[in-house]
Amino acid sequence: MRDGQPVEPDIGPSDASTPGPEAGRLDATQPDAAPRPADGGGPHRDAGPEPDAGAPLPDPIRLNEVQSRNGGTWVDEQGALEDWIELVNAGAETVDLAGYALGDDEDPDTTLPSDPALRVPPGGVVVLFADGAPGEGPAHVDFKLSGSGESLRLWSPAGTLIDEVELPPMGENESFARRPDGRGAFEVCGWATPGRSNGPTCGPPPPPALPDDETFTPYAWPDPWPTPPHPLSLDELALYPDEAGGEPPFIEVHNATDAPVPLDGWRLVLAAHGPGRPPPGPDDGEVRSLGEPGEVLAPGDRSVLALDAAQRALLDANGGEFIVALYGPGEGFATDRVDGMAFPAGASLARRPDATGRHVFCRVPTPGAPNDACDPLPERPIGDRVRHLRTPGDFPRLARGGTSVGVEQVKWLLDMAAGDTLYFLDTARWDLHYTFVREAILGQPHLDRCDPQENALFYDGWLAFSEVNYFRSEGRRFLMGTLVHHAGADLYTVEYAAGDALTSEQMRRGFLAVMAHVDDHRRYALRAADAGQVERVRALDGRLPIVGINAPYRGVTYQPLTEAVGYGVLTFVPADALEQAPLGEQVIVVTDRVPNDIPLVGGLITEAFQTPLAHVNLLSRNRGTPNMALRNAREDARIAPHLDTLVRLTVAPGAFDVTPVPPEEALAFWASRRPTGDPVRPRIDTSLRGVVPLRERAFADLPALGGKAAQFAELYRVVSRDPDCAGPLFVPPDAAAIPVVHGLEHFEASGAAARLAALSADPAFHADPAVRDAGLAEVRSLIAAHPVDPVLLDEVEAYVATHFGAGKARFRSSSNTEDLPGFNGAGLYTSTSADGADPEATVADALRTVWASLWNRRGYDERAYHNVAQDAVAMGVLLHPAYPTERANGVAISRNILEPLYRDHYINAQIGEASVTNPAPGVTSDQLVFHRRSPPTIEYLGRSSLTGGRPVLTDGELADLSCRLAAIHGHYQPLLDPDGTQRWFAMDTEFKLLGDERALLFKQARAYAFGDVDIPADCREF
């Protein structure tokens, strides 16, 4: 069902746990059909004049969209990537497709069956697979489509030709689609839309939104809030004059009422303060009378009280942390109170607007005058904590040093035993609320968590603290949470830790206390972190602003992926022109789609969203270059004015910045990035020859077999001892390697080595990307044209025939330049398949393709960028059977890459053969974090666009994947990090689910590289 309209049967994978795409009602107003610029999706070619949208049609069923080179936009019931044809019902009644026929010549090739029948409601669509295999189901037709172009025809059950189209040549993942649906002209578009509206223009659809499964009553804050002080207020405080003198220290008291206020009995209390201490009472600290008997403060008047040296010293007594409070005659509670810390010299702290507004820091004090002339400070110096967020720069300053990707976070702590004293904590200094409580409030000594003994003491204390202050609601002293800025949706939330057992009223108490101390309470909402908190939050519905768990993943417009700084000329290049464009580290590219590959550039901005595991992001992270996605970037006011300008691009967790810079600044930056020291020389071992079975090999064989094959061999050795997934892994059987020696010998014999040596002697080859590109193409051509050693070829063909039979064999790159420290080489080289039944997919061609890919321009440039010696590189080949019936595939990382302090598992998964790392334009995968707590929880960050919103993997499959991933992590860590120096060690694995039984197979394991990130040095992993 789609938008309430049934289609019988569903077209797509039929397994209940991975249901496939569904046909259904089309609606040009739905988000999938959002208008886009005319150049948003590649070349457009009209097939003729557009007919009148209301003109009668010969038949309601029409050809609507066709794709002849499907690289991942749609999958069939078996998970295979077949070319497809979409039909639409442009009429007003449901139509049974029995008897309709399709063909790619003058005669019908396939007549659609009546049992089972395909029924299409008004405005609905059905997707048929052009794979020449009608026996696979009613949605499969008995012909294939040619990517070089051909005719396509549709006949009615009466045998009448009712629609036809001439398909042009199309590139991978391009489609030929009608706009508007069913009636408009066809055009080539780089964004396929199977199963949904083609939209009015060619362009990317938004990613599938996570369901809005919790809804709450909208909340309107009272205005003003909090309730203003009455009748007197502390309206302005100037406590620290600048070095030039300026205004002497003063405190201004304001009568904002319309009646005079007698000052006799009013007291101003100044007191030093600090963590864990109760706030001062009316008789604590320095007590100062506001007036004598009979003295009054007239309506609207201000009393300016000068501070003497002793009173100033009192405020400085505890590192500048103090409280100023105002008490009325005989009252035991403060009429107004200011908690002070990090008070900038020369500034004043003034209410804006007077009497009712919040205190903000102003550049110039205004004693005795209104505060409406205040020029607010944008930021101020901050130590390791503050009591309020007083400037726009406070939040990002406190969040600095966080390790989360795409979010800024500031921890806060409310000490209920100290009069609800509130602190916002510096992220870089305080890794946990407990650390602050332990050291700043309880005065216990700092413990070095990198020391095993001290870490054990810390851990015991943390558990005892958590038992009282997280796992129960009664008897706790502290409320603790986090202010979170979710950059993608620009959403600000107050959140408590998952598993925190605090009550509804405690949630409310903490939220309101925090809101009274931030600079703008109206932008925040309360967000529950787990199902239990959701239920407790419901008791607060209508009493606070509340959003659901999925709110940060809805309406996303900005996606920071690799947080870094880069310099270059900001240049728009369509994705299909990137291979030909003159690029380099002096160019920051803005492009319309997510490219599968990109040459070395200074930074990347895509208008379509990426996955963190996409190859372009892995490249960006390895290079340390900024990478982000931004909807409609070319039209964005922060981007558009700077196109074709030399800029500095900063991608940060909460925002990005594009600033024009002078050439001198950019040249200094590029010079600082140049490699220094001796080149890295990967090891080469030429002692192994022939086809080498991998069951008896190990990681130590990397110099002979290459990184991928050597690490694959270790998969055979992984044995899980966890009772939930005990035993060895399921790994492609009989895998083998062709050692690097054969790639080196072919390189020499083909003349490619000599040609590369000659090219390398030419300075233009290194200085000019176009010359280098042309030269490397010559090298690859020589490799591709030279015959494979016949002895080796016979041995490989015999091994394939003996072990893999008639099925396809997968030939995968296995360079010795992969998985070097700081450089994993992911996605740089080419893997391919060989098929004994296909003369165009021979074993010889597969070997030459892999060997030649070592000299792709991108691989060459990446090695040069990372100072890898080009004369020390070699290519081996990993050989194993291909699996054409995969029900799902994906990538799983043994650490949460979005918050790597936590050893949870980050997983991307997709149905069938559709790629996770190189997805088709507009296609998204399931993105989730498997939280390894007890019981485990699954947090979805994004959904597959091919499943109708349903998960790719079941909860049980995810639990099994996580269990085995932990075993892989434990096996490889001592091999890849024997000295324990990789603080954020993680394994990057690729997996498949095969056949109807959905057996979990692992096809790759390698160390995951976090790239050029600032890893905290205090061993704060959890």
C-alpha cells in the first residue's frame, strides 16, 4: 500500500523482513516531487512536444519511466539489479493488467499474466523487470533493454499499440521519464524515481523521513518568561573595568513599577560561591543596604551602587564565581539574583529589555540609563564551566572538543542539594558529569583513566554514582543532561541520558532550570532518549515544548560528514562532469549528486545527502578535507555569492562557514599540507606464486598477497565464543589470492613499468593533472592489452572451474598500499567479475582490469598526497565466488563512528545488491546504531528508500550481526594494533545476507580509519 492505495501483488522482494518497493498512488505535491533547477539531474532530452494534460488517452495504462542500466535504483524479488519499466495508470479507474503486452520490437515479447494479476489503482504505478526471465514472476518480462538505445512498445489486451517510445543511450542509473506522469514528454534524468511520482522536474528526492511516531501538543511560552523580578531588579552589573579604566565597578538597581519603592530594609548581598555550596542567604557574604529610612526609588528610576575594593575582592575570592542577590525588607528569598562567572573585562551584564529581559553582556556599560543601546558581545573567554549561557558564542565554545559527528553538545548539571545550582560544562575538560562531581564538587583527586589501576577506581566510583543518580529517581542529588544542537535539522534539544530513570516531574524541573539559564529558551525542546522516557514525557504533554525521538532526523537540510578546514576556489561541477573537470587540492567542489569517486580536491559539498560510509566520505576523511551535504547548495545564500571565489570552507559539527580569503592565506595552508619526511614504502614479498588458497594463510602474508586478501584470510580464523553467536563465521569458501608478484611481472612485461618511469621523469607529469591523467591512461592501456602469462591463466581458470563451477567469480583488488597507517585506500581500485559463460567477462580481462586499476589517476594522486612511494606499490587479486542471490548487504563498523567514544556498532544496510558505499543517486540505505547495552537498543538515523520505510534487517539479524562483529573486532585488534596505540581501533566489515534462509556472510574485514581527527588523550572511551 502507498498513500492508502493497494496494489496487488507488491512488486519487489517478497521476504517479510525485507519487503521491497511498492507501487501506488502518484501525487505531484508529495515531497518526492519537489521542484528542482533544470540542471539538477544531468542532461535532458525531450522526446517531443508535451500533449495537453487533459487530452483523451488511447488507454489509461502508459509507459512512464524506463531504466536500461540499473546500478542500484531498484531491486527485484531476489535482490538483483535488473533493468526496469514503469507503467502508470493515468485513468480514473483501477485497471487489471492481464493481457497487456510489452516488447522491444514490432511484436509483443511478454503478455502480462492473469494469475496472479497485477492491478493498478488510479494514479498508481507498477514496476516491471526487463531481465528476460518471465518465469521469475508476473513482474518479469521476456526481453532485456539495451543501454545504447532501442524501441519500447506497449499493447492493450485487444492487441492495439497504445504507447511507444524510442529509448536513447543512457548512462548507469539514468532513466527516461515522463513529466508529468503518464502524459508529459520523456526526458533523460540522472535521478530515477521507480515506484513514485516523476515530479515536475528532474532532481533529487528528499531522503525517506523517519516516522513521526510521537506527537505532542504545541507549547507556547508565556511572555515574558521567567517571571520578571518585582518591584526591584538587578538591571546592570559592571564589575571588571578594562585596563584603560572605563566605568568604575557598579551595580544598578531598577524600579520598573509605576509606584515609588521605599528602600529602607532592602539589602544587596554579594558572596563568593562555588560547586557544591548552597547559595548565600540574606545575611551571608557582604550585605549592603540600599537606602536609609524615608529614602525611596521613584517609578522608572535607577540606583547606581559603586563597589569598593573590598567588595570587588570578595567577588574574586573563588576564581570569579559569585552570586549577587537582592532581598526585600524582612524577606528570606531573593527578589532577584545573578550568578556570575567568566565576567569579561570592560563589559556590563544588563537586562534586555530593561526589568523583564535576560541578562546579556554588553560592550559598553550604561549606568543610570536604559539598556536598549546595548551592543551585545558575540563571545567571551570561558574556563571549564559557566552558570549561564550569556553570549551566542558560549554554546559552541563549551561544545568544542566533542567527538560526535553532526551534533554539538553541552553537558549541564543541576545540584538539587545546593539550591538547584546549575553548571554548563566544558566538553574538552569534563568527559562525564561524574568527573565534574568527583573533582569539582566532592573535591576528590583526579584519576588518570589511561592508567589501568586508576581507571578501575574511577569505574567503581562511576558505577556507584550512577546507581544513585541515574538508575533510580528517589534519593538522587543531581539532575544531569545535555543541550544538543542537531545540525542537520538545526534543532536544539534538552536530553537526558538513555536509561536515566528520573521521573516526569524531575524531567520538568531540570528542563525549566536549564531554560532559565540559556540565552534563548524558545529554541529548545525536550527530547526523550528511550522508550521509557517517552512514556514519562507524555505526562508533560502541553506543559513543555516536546519533540519525538526521530525529530533530529526529519527536515534535515545540512549534513556535516568530514569536519575539517579546506581552501580552494569554490566551483560548481555537475557530478557527471567530475572525471573531465580540472580539479585538485586548490578546488572546493560543489556538485549536484554524490559521486562514487572524486579526484583529490580541497573540499566537497554535495546537494544530495551522503552516507558516512560512502566512498567519497572515506576519501575525504583519509585526506583530512572538509565534506558536507547541503540541500540546494548552489542557491544557498551562504554559498552562491562565493562561487568561483577563493574561500576557506570550515565544516563543523553545528554549522559550516564559507569565507573569501587572500591568496597568501591559501598558499600558506596548502604548503602546510605538503608531505614531509621519507616516503612510505609498503612491503613487497615476491616469494608466493600461483593461486594461493587462503584458508591456510594469515594477515602476516600481506606483503605477498596484498591487504584485502591477507585480511580476508583472517576471517577464516575468527571464532566467536559468545553463546549468542558461537562458532566460526560464514565466509566465502575456497577463496584464493593471486599474489602481487604476478601483477608486478605483468607490469614489467607489458612495457607499462618502462612507460611510467619515462613519464615520472617529466616534471609536467607531476605538475599538470591533465598530463598525468593522459600518461596514466597509457600505462593502464599497456597493462590491459598485454596477454596474461598463459601458465598463470590456466591455473586461475582451472581453480575457478573446479571450485566455483559455472557461477561467476569475483576478482577483487588487493594492493599492498591498502590499510597502511593513516591510509586505508578504500575505494581507490577496481574489482570486477568473470563469467565462464560470457565471452566478454573472461578471467584474463578480470585480472588485467584489477592490475591496471593500481594506476588509476585517483589512486596515484592519493598515494602521492599521503607520501607513499609509487615504485613500491603492487597489486594482488582476491578471488572468491560471486553471490547473485543476496537478500541484503551492508557495512558494519565495530565502533559508533558518529560518537566514537562509545563502542557501539554503526551499521548501514540495503536490500538486494543495491550498494551501500556507492549508492545510486537519490537512493538511501538504513543507517543505524546498535547500542550494545543490556538490553540492546537500535537507533535508526535514516531509512532505505527501497523498502517502503520498513527495516532492511530484522532486530534478530542486527543482534546476530553485532555479536559476530564483536568477535571480528576482538580477533583483529591484536593483529592490527599489537602495541595498543590505536585509541579508537575499529573494524570495518562488509556483509551479505544470502538466499531464502538469509545466511549472514562476511566478505571483507579491514581496520577502520578515523582520519585526521582530534582524539581526546584522556582515555575516555565508554
